[in-house]
Amino acid sequence: MVLPLSSVVKASPLHTLFPFPVVGIGASAGGLEALERFIAATSPTSGMAFIIVQHLDPKQKSLVPALLQRITLMPVGEASDGMVVEPNHIYVLKPHKTLSIAQRTLFTRDPVSARPPAGPIDHFFCSLAEDVQNHAVGVILSGMGDDGTQGMSAIRAHGGITAVQDPAEATFPAMPKAAMASGGVDIIAPADALPRQIQARLDTAPIRLPVQPPFLPTDPNAKGALDEILALLHQRTGNDFSVYKTSTLIRRIDRRVALHRMGTLSAYARYVHDTPRETALLFKELLIGVTRFFRDPLVWAAVATEALPALLANRSTHDEIRAWVPACSTGEEAYSLAIAFTEALDTRPSPLPPLSLRLYATDLDPDAIERARQGFYPESITADVSPERLARFFVAEEGGYRIIRHIRDSITFAEQNIISDPSFTHLDFISCRNVFIYLDASFQKKIIPIFHYCLNPNGLLLLGSAESIGEFSDLFSPFDRKLQIYRRENQPVRRAALTGLPHPSSPRRPPPFHSPDLLLETSPDEEETRTPRALMERLLLNDFCPAAVLVNANGDILYVSGRTGKYLEPAMGKANLNVHAMARDGLRRPLAAGFGRLAQGPVILSDLTMATESGSQKVTITLRPLTQSDSGPETILIVFSDDPTVIKTSWFQRHKAPTLPLERPPDGERILCEIQDAMKEMKSKRDEQQKKNEDLQAKNEELSTSIEEMLSLNEELHSVNAEMQSKIDDLLFVNNDMNNLLGSTEIATVFLDSLLNLRRYTPHATTLFRLLPGDVGRPLSDIANDLIHPTLEQDAWEVLRTLVVAERQVPTRKGRWIMVRTMPYRTQENVIDGVVITFLDMTEVKTLELELLRRQDSILEHEREPDHDRSAEPRPPQGGSPPLSPSVTPAGDADHRAAAPD
């Protein structure tokens, strides 16, 4: 039980006025030694609370609280459900439990599986970050695996401090290294140096105070320093953060300034300039990665039961539902939307045609995208995902849950910067939650029209609870204003709304394409686009003109006209707006061949067969160079058409563009059949190979699971071994103390077991018994001794039977007297397990006693004699001595007494 706070020195006044820091410590194999060093170096009046989460054997009682209590004045105890966290206390997680914290109160739960939870550190750290925000401190010590990495990122995202033990000194460096690889670690130091550095950061970081003045007014050069930092970020990472809110930038950069203990922003700007690694760390700091499954349950309930059913109503056969989740972080939001869509599709009435889902999820952080692609999440998601959804959409694996393949295949994850990269189009749903709150208001005005263009008519836009569409009420109408769900209105977009973005695409990315509405505009005035002429031109372009794209010489799309989704589709992986990558099956090779013939003039690719969702279709493609240079065409217009006559009656006929039909031999039908048969056979072999790959993947996953189980078991054994070793060290200390105590008393002592076999003896016992080290375990009766004590063994058995202490004074063969005391041997559990016999030399006492008795007898004898007899008694001759009385003769004079004359 944790001792009351009054048993230790009170916290400092600062922490009684403000919320105190809570330090979460995660450890695994090899962590006990590091824990002892960490706690030993921690002041008992630091004002912090310490909560320890360690991988332990569920079948063994934890010795950690007892071991730590020896080295600290702070109370140490096991965490129990409902326990309120206090400063200057240490709480230890019980084995086979999960721990969370809410309102600075601990809550323990049994794990989901029978095995010990594999991610208890992540589970607790995430709850710690949510509860105490920037007063959280996360510490990772020695251990195997990567438990704690996700939790450290959560703590850092909420403004807390993160620290790891130096991997060079950790017994098992895997856990510290995994946390360091995520880029979310502030302090790296030996275990005994971590408390001092954490305390220093807490004392210097301005984020510790409830109200903090920003550093900008105190630094006259802060504005220029901030601009320099943003320029370095743009130069080294390719991402520009100048559209972020100044308050967000100040808070995040100020944290790095405090962590490096720098006085001004100018000094930090010089540090960033001279230290490229700090640029990467600051980039990670500015990324906001806080997310979870079905965040805000009321919003998701409305999305699943109202918004999506309304969106899916009256859709055509084989139609594809397209959605986009920008700034998806580690994928929880995207998977939540995919699950909600799947559930809504299942509730459609049976007469309605089936629909497929294609969801795009993008983020700026490549590490977050990689984690999202894996679709694996810790057991802590059970707090946000219902048991029904867990059973249907997740597969339980060692250490957590993985999204089922069907859901993973429906989502395309890609790295993308929403500020500068092209957006996805022809979408039915966009979920962009809690992104605008970090961006400047001027840029928000640019994003909303982009979203309007990307959405299909009546498409839905989902924003965060603290966000809105602002002044664009003409572009979106509220579907549920309270929950920030909006429906796209079929309204034209002003040219100024889609152009003039503060951050154009970087040279390595193709520029974003814009709305076909721009072709109709001849003036920024919106009224001009509503004239009869503009409306007629719009109708002709939308309904009668073929789909077309304008590309550069490399095939990068510069402009889109009409609906090209039938012929082009985004490629899997990173967003790539290149016509060669986006062309559907059957069009890629002909397009590449057509580009090679553009030097001769316009090209027509006729009689092409394109794969579609319902089968195949004939397509004609025309290519025309629009601008030329010495090296060849600079821009090319590509027109798609299902009806060749539309092309042949156009300017291509007037310019006599060469037609390139697909070459077929005279017996083309036979060869075509053979090709189709070969393709079927190849498809069959591919399916067979795919099945083998899946079987191998399943076996690989089984082996991975077995390896993880063995690693987990090894961690548990190592933790138990460390605890046992610590206990053995304690026993060695106690044994040394006992040996020194017994040796210093100079009392002969023997310890016998319940069979009166020798268990232990003191060095002084060798003066009475002929003892050797190999005699341990032999019966005491087999060992020769100097005692004249034939009932020694009988006395020992009697003590074992009655438990009454026995004492006897016995002589030795060398003329000494010994006090033999026999008493029961009691264990710590109060069990009688033998006897203890002590031998106290009392020869001097016995000699004095006998001499005293002799003198007393002599005096008594003298007093009995009459006075006249004394006078008549002849005096002994000169120099003689009176005869000794037999009653007072010492035992040592027995032989002399027997030889005396009568």
C-alpha cells in the first residue's frame, strides 16, 4: 500500500500551486537495474509522481516495489484501481494488468487476451498524454521490442517531455532505439543522469507555467529569426510552414528552444542553421499526429447513420464511391471512414446495385504513412472500437489488432502536402478534421474552394468540431451544422479562389490541375460567367466535347477538360499526375508509342481496347503538339473519345493526321483467340502463385508470432531473473552479516535439520567437534567430540518433540565445563525445521563455583567441631597442609583422591 504523503517531505511550493508533472517510466528486459539507478538518482522532494510500467511474468508476484523501496524515501506501492496520483510517490503496475490514467486517477484493467498485454507502455503513455497534456514526461529504459514508441509520440504531440536511456549502456537497447527512430525523443542519457536532466528541462521550460508570455516580444530579432527557421525548413524538407498559425509555430518552436535551454529565438535559429539534424527534429515537432479510431463518437454516429446513407442513395450500377482523408496521420481516421462506408453499403436495400469503395488517405509524414499502410494497432484501440467492429474488421495478433485485408485494399495511402501538392478529384466525401485549426485563416479561404472543386455534386465535407466553411456558404450548405457536416452546392468557383495559392507545387511535383470552369471565364467578375453565352459554352463543353488533358513532354498533366475518369485513374502509392501512370489498362503502351511519333505531327490512335469495370471498350486517342521547341513538343493535347467519328470530322482530318491502327495479321482472329487463351492460362498461374504467396505469408506471420511470443517470454524470464538476482544479492548481504555476527560472538553453535543432520556450524564449534567442511549433511552423532554428554542426541529429539528449551552443564575430556543449550530452529514462516545447539564455555565459572562450595563445606565443618576438641587437636607439622574433604574434592582431583592413604 502506498504510504501517505505526510510520511515524506512535502513538495516544493511551485508544485503545490501548479499541476505537478507525472513521469511515466516504461521498461522491459534489463530494466530493473536501470530502474534502480533512475530512482536512486531522483530527489524524494522533486514534486513529480512516478508511474512504472514494466513487462512482467503474469504468474509471478512482482518484487519491484520492495526492491525500489530500499533505495528511496518516496513511498512505493502497486497501482490499484481508483488510486489518486500524488507527487513524490512511486506507483508500479501489477503483473498481467493494463493501466490508464484519467483526471490524475489510475485505472487498472485485465488485458483482452489470456497472455500478458504486449503494449502496456503504449497504452498508458497515450492515456497519460491525454490526461496531463504538457505536464507528462515519458521515459523508456532497457527492453526488447518497440513498446512505448507510439506513446512517446503522443506525449510529445501534447507538449510533454520524452527521454530514453542511452542505448549504449542499456542491457537491451531495442526499446530506446525504437523510440529514437521515431524522432520523438528530447533527452538521451544514462539511467542515473535522466532525473537530473528531466528536472532541468522542467525548471527551464516556459510551457510548465499555466500562463506564459510568448518569446517573440522579448526578442527584438525574433521575427527575422522565425522567418529564417521557416526558410530553412522549406529548403531542407521541401515543405513550407509559413501558412501555419503563428501561435502554433510559436508554441512548437518555443518547446525546442526550451529543450535546448536557449535564451532567444535568434540563438535557436543559428543552431538550426548549423545543425541539419535539428531541422528534421523540428519538422517532426511541427507535425500534429494526434488521432484515434472514431474520434468524437457523436460525429461518427451521424456519419454512419445519416450522412453516408444519404450519399449512397440512387447510385448507378458498378459505380465507385471515392473519398479522401487529407492529413490522415497514422490512418485511424481513414480506417474509421472505410469501416463506416462498409457498414453503410451493407444496409443498402437489395434491389439497389452494388457499389465499390476507393478511399485516398494522405499525410505529410512518411513515417505515419508507413504505419498506416501496415494497419496494425495496439490493444488500446479497444477503448474506441466496439467489440462488434473488432470482431468484423480486425484480426487479433500478438500485441494488438490488424485491419482485415478487404478494408486495407480499399484505401490508398500516399505522402502528400495538402498545402502545395495536387488534390484528388471526382470525390464523394472528404474528411478533413482538425486541420484548419493549425492553418492561417487566409489559407483556409483557399482550401475550401479546392474542396468544392474536388467534390462531385452533393458530395459531403466533414470538418472538425472547431472548424467551419466560413464565408463560403454559397459553395456548401449544412447537412448537419452542429456536427460540421456540409453538402457541396453546384455553384461555379471564381478564378481567384483557385489560383494564387501562397505555395505553388515544387519542381519535383507536377502543378495542380484546375477546374474546367476556368475555360469559361473571361473576367474575374462572377456575373460574366452567368451570361447566356457562357452558359451555352459551358453546356457544350460539358455534354458534347470529348474529355481531354494538356500534358508536357514528360506526360505530366497540366490541365484537365471534361470527365477523364473513364480513361485515367490515380495510380497506387504516392500521388502521381502523369498520364502514363494514370492511363487505364490497354492505353499505356499505345500512348507511349504515340508520344514517340509526335515529331511527325498529330497522331491518332484508333481501335484501342481499354479495360473497364464491366469488361472492355473501344477507344480512340488523338495527340496534337500545341507548342514546339528545338528538342520537340513542349505541350501536347490528348483527346479521348469512344466514337471515332467525332475525331475524324474535326481539325485532325483537315490536318491529315496519320492514323495508327493496331496491327493485326491476316489470321488475326485465330491469334487473338490464342492470346486470350494464353492470358487465361497466365491468369490462372498468377492466381495459383498468389495463393502460394498468401500461404507463405500466413506461415511467415505464424513464425513471426512465434518469435514474438518467444521474445516476450524471454523478456519475462529476464525480468524474473533480474528480480531473483536482486533478491540473491540481498540474501548474500544478510548471510555475510550473519556469518560476521556468529563469528564475532565466539560461541560454538551447530544447526541441525529435522533429522539431526548437520546444516551449519560456527568456526568456534571446531574446538569441541572434529568438524570439516564436508561434514555438512552428516548426522551429528557420527562426528567425534570432546564432550562427556551421552544424552546429547536424546536431548535434541526431546526438544523437537516438546519444543521446550533444554540446558545441561557437561564436562569435557580436557577438564573443561560446557553449558549445552538446545532450542528449536524456527523458519521465517514459524515452522520448526530442526534444532540449534549452543556450547558456552563455563570452565572458569564452574571452577569458581566448586572452590566456593569447598570453602563453604570447610567453614561448616570447622563450625561443627567443639572448642575443647580444637585445642586438643594436634597441629600439623610445619610446612604441611590439612587433608581435603572428599565432599569438596574437584572432579579434576579424583585420581589424587583415590591414591590417598586411609
